[in-house]
Amino acid sequence: MSLFAPVARGDRTPLGRWFWTVDKLLLLFVFLLIGFGIIAVAAASPAAAHRLSGPGVKIDDLFFLRRHIFWILLGVPLMLGISMLSVGWAKRLALGGTIFFLLLLVAVAFVGTGTNGAARWLAYGGVQIQPSEFFKPVFVVSTAWLLALRFEDRTLPAMEVSFAMLVLVAVLLVRQPDFGQTALIAAVWLVQAVLAGMSLWLLAALALGGTALLGVAYLTVDHVADRIDKFLTGGGDTYQIDKALDCFRNGGLFGTGPGEGTMKFRLPEPQTDYIFSVIGEEFGVIACLFLAGLYIALVVRVFLSLLDEEDPFLLLAAGGLATQFGLQAVINIGVNLKLLPSKGMTLPFISHGGSSFLALCLGMGLLLALTRRNPFLKASPYIERWRAA
């Protein structure tokens, strides 16, 4: 036993089995992101507190940092606990979670709360929860289970059932409205469906259908039309993205230094949606590139570990979770750099936010559980059928 191997290899306790089977490099990437997030929220917290303070209301500069650390203290044990689950129990957790959070999404349609015309949260006893955040990772694993059934029995309508579930979820999310989450969930489902053998003709048809629906949304929903117009023409109220770009210009390559940023005080939501711009101002473009590289390394690590995966469920579930994680980072970074239309989506493990952070810990815990290489776990009963297919 050494400093780098605090648990003996022959230890058959749950902790010992977890330590020798979990993907330690993937876990390292996650902790690096969480550590980076603490620094980023510490930089953004004074700006967020300043924006929310007003006559008679004074918010402490470190208010959001303290809350972020609180969510970390809750989320990290949750993630590690879930990562110790066997594949079977991880699947059961995801299926149960899908049903539970789907019911909460339905509840949002009737008793949801929110701001600016969007009702996306449920509030009870002073606590707010955004069900769509928690629904994403469990839905990904549940659709992976459904699609994997195709390899066991080609006659099962697994693709059709999973698509019907996607449509139901899309209807509930668009009703809120939350087009960003809808697009993210649909994109992940498409990746999983392609991995499960969807024909290219059907993929093209769905792509055309999605484009048509986007066109309908543009023509009928003022909120969508406004954001697309701003992105394409640069006209209208572009205050948010202009201030985000000003942060990058002020920071340059190496940044102004921790706590020295000034443009961040003009940012809307500097602790959540635009935290990447705060990083750009105080730590520079090089730090932003390093952070983007961490996300790329994490996603690549997952897919490399799946190259020799023989269980279709594990391939679809882990691949879907990695895709969801990577796309969420791409959307947030793209919005901050004016590469994508404005969309309120957090930067994984970096942005402040209770529902978002805990949901990410849930998803990463499932991903760590599904990518464990545990010699004591039995293989899926239909691996041999899948090999022969």
C-alpha cells in the first residue's frame, strides 16, 4: 500500500472495489473542474452581489461563494455515493428518477414559478428546484436502456417508444418555455439513436423536422425570434453579449488578475450564465483555453474508454451522458463568445447554482458508475447476441 494506492488491491469492501475500478483520470478531471469553479465563483461573487444589492438591500461580496461551497459539500458526496453503485442499481436509480422528475415536470406546467415569463421551478418551503436539470441525466440513462433492448430483440419498438418519450418531454419543456434544454435533450437522444443503429434516412428526416419546428418557433414565439435576430444581425438589445465580449477584451491573454476585473460588474448573471466571461477577464484567454481543454479531455476520456465496450447499454448510457456534459459546456461557452444565440445554461461544475450543480453531480456519479471496470460484476446477458447481430 502506498500514498497513491491507499486501499489494498485485494480489498473486497465496497470502498476497495470502488477504488480499484473507478476511472481515476475521469475523476481527476471532475475535481479539477470543481476546483476551478470555486475560483471562478469567488471572482464572480462580488459582481453578482453588487448587481443584486440596492437601496436598503446589501448582499455580502462572498455570499455566492459561500452558497457554492455549500452545494459542493452536498453534491460531491452524492456523486461519489452514486459512483459506487453497480450497473444494475445505477439503472434502477435512473429509471426511478425518470418517472419521479417527469412527474415534477408535469407539476411545473401547473404550479411552476419563475421570472420573465418562464416558469421552470418548483418552490416549497423556501426551496426552489428546477426539475429539468435533474431529469436530463436520468432520462439519458433510461433511453439508453430502451435503445439497448433493440440488440436483444430487433422486433421490440424500442426506438419508437424512446422517441415518444422524447416528444412528451419536449412538449413539457417548450411549455415552460425552455428551448435550450429541449434542444440539448433532443441532440443527446439523436446521438444515442445513431449509436443504436438509426438509419441515415430517418436521421435526415428528423433533422428536417427539427429545422421546420425551429422555423415555426421563430415565426410564432417572440422570445425565440428576438434571440435569433440579435445573433444573426447584431441588432436590437445586445447589452448582455456586448458586456461579455468586453470582459474578454479587458482580460487579454493573461487577465487582469484575481479580483481586479471591472467589466464583470456590468455583466448580467456573472455567477451563472456568463461566468466564462468573468474567467476571461480576470484570468485571461489562456485560462479559458485550459478550461475548454479540460472539458474536451473529459469527453474524449469517456469515449476512448468505450472503444472496447461490448455492452450496448453501457455504450449508449455513458456515451449519452458524456455528450450531454460536453454539449452543455459548448453551449455556455458559445453564448459567451457570441458563437451561439443567447441561452441561459450553466457551465458544468463552474457556474453557481443549486439545482444545476446537484444535477451535474447526479449525472457524473452515474457516468462514473457506468464506466467502472469491475471484474466482480456480471456481464450483460445479451452481449453475445449483440456480438452476433
